[in-house]
Amino acid sequence: MSDPVTAPARAELGMCFDRTFPAGVMPDYARRLEAEGLDQLWVIEDCFFTAGVSLAATALAVTERLTVGIGIMPAVARTAAITAMEVATLANLAPGRFVAGIGHGVQDWMGQMGVRPASPLTALDETITAVRRLLAGEEVTAAGDYVTLDRVQLDQPPALVPPVIAGVQQAKSLALAGRVADGIILVEGAGPSYVEWSLAQAGRSADDFRVVTFTMLAVADDPREAYGWVAPFVAGLVAERRPAFTILPYFDEMAARVERDGPDGLVSMPAEWWREIGAIGTIDDAHAHIAALEAAGVRSINVFPGPELDDALAQIPQVGALARR
């Protein structure tokens, strides 16, 4: 008699709060997500838009159940000690409901602020290592290239230490995340193939390594209508050669379509290609994308709604329906 097949663990579903949304709408936005039964809210912190820590604190203050994450805090934008203080404070304000995302940040933006590191990998390694040690209550002395600490210890380390996960994309950064972080954030475009590739680069299993994805959502009765809505955005990601796409066996064909016909060239892509890169097409396609991510080990799937607040608000009931799958 064969062993029973274990169904993949159900992922938590949520939505992102885009960098372009006015800060003042956060209380209403967070309450709407919680009322709709969603599990998570991820704040997008990009330079020089709204700030992740204050927005996360606001969302935690007006909700009771929602998990809030920041995706991501650039490693060198704050000192490691200040980052640890911020994370510890948020974790103590809402124990068990905060996730800290730290990444390289866009290097051009880091240059604008005068903090661009010569080695982003080393900076991320030293920052995540120091932050996690401080959150664990250790007294930390470090003399690295980017993190210098002299007997620093948090006065109020979190009673429940939150996960510190790395927002990274490339192979070397994923390998680093596997060594020093509690998980990874994979940005929009990440499908099951990229999730599996990323875990392999990290040298980790989804059983003990948290995988968060930001996911595109576009659903219509006519799948081509849904494809058309997101084709311009996807074409931009293809043009920038996002790793989530370049690892796909049909990337060259996607790139050729964009070069030849622009975004319109993507609309006629096979449905399975669209299901790979997002919850795009019919509602059945959206369910299939989520199921495939779950099977790949993703435990947190969050819809990236794009820059228009009205579009995001309209999507909240759609994501709520997916969450009740």
C-alpha cells in the first residue's frame, strides 16, 4: 500500500502597500485587508517615497490579527543598531505579527544618499548577521567593513523574535540569504520555477526557510483581457532581465516577442506561461498559480497591486476570495 500524498501547506495571502500610496490611507487600507480576512500586509519601502517603519507601525496599531512585513529595508540606509531597534520595537508592539525584510536596496539610490557600498553582498551579510544577533539579546561587538559596533546590546530585545528575511534576486545573494537569514522575499514575477531555483541557490528547504512572494493579479472572464492589463508591466520586467524570468526555458521567446511587438507581443503567450509568472488570466488560472506556489514551498503570497490606489482597493475583495479558497 502506497503512502498517502501530503497536500502542500496552505500559504497565507495578503497584499502590498505600494510606495506611491498616500501615507494617510494606511489605517483604512490595513483595516480593509483584515476585514476581508487577509493574512498579511507588506509595506514597500523604496527611496524616496514613504517610509516602511512608520507605515508598518501604523498598520499594526489599527489591526489585531494582520501580519505586517517591510519589503525591504536597504541594509545600508540605517545603521545595523538602529535597524535592530526599529525591528525590536515593532515586534514588541505586536508580538508575532511583524516580519523584517532587509535587502541591498537599489544601488543608484544608495549612491544618491552617499552610502553605496563597494560590496553590497558584504554589507548585507554584516547587517543581517548583526541585526539577528541584537534581536536575540546578545551584546555585539563587530568591526566589519560596513558594521561597526562596540558592546551594543538592546535594552528591550523582542520577547518573540521576528523573522529577518532577505529581499534578494541573484544567485550569490540567494546563497548569502541561505546562510544568514530566516527566509527570502521574491518580488513580482516569481513563479514556482523561480521559487525552486531560488531555494536551490540558497541551499535551503522550504520546510525551515520562509519564502515570501509578491505576485501580480489580473483576472477576467476573457484571459486575453487580463493579459493585456499587465502586459506593459511584464514587458518592462522582461526588458530588465529580471532573474525570475531569465531562468525560465522560454525567456528568449518572451524577450523576442517584446523586442518585436512590445507589450502586445506578450498577450498571445501560452496560458501556462502567464500562470507561471502571476495569478493572471481567469479565476481558475489565479487559483492554479497559487496552488503551484504552495507546492513549491511558498508560505506567504502577497498581491502587488501596482501604483494606483483605486485599483488596489478594487482588488482587495478579489484577494479575499482567493484567501477563502
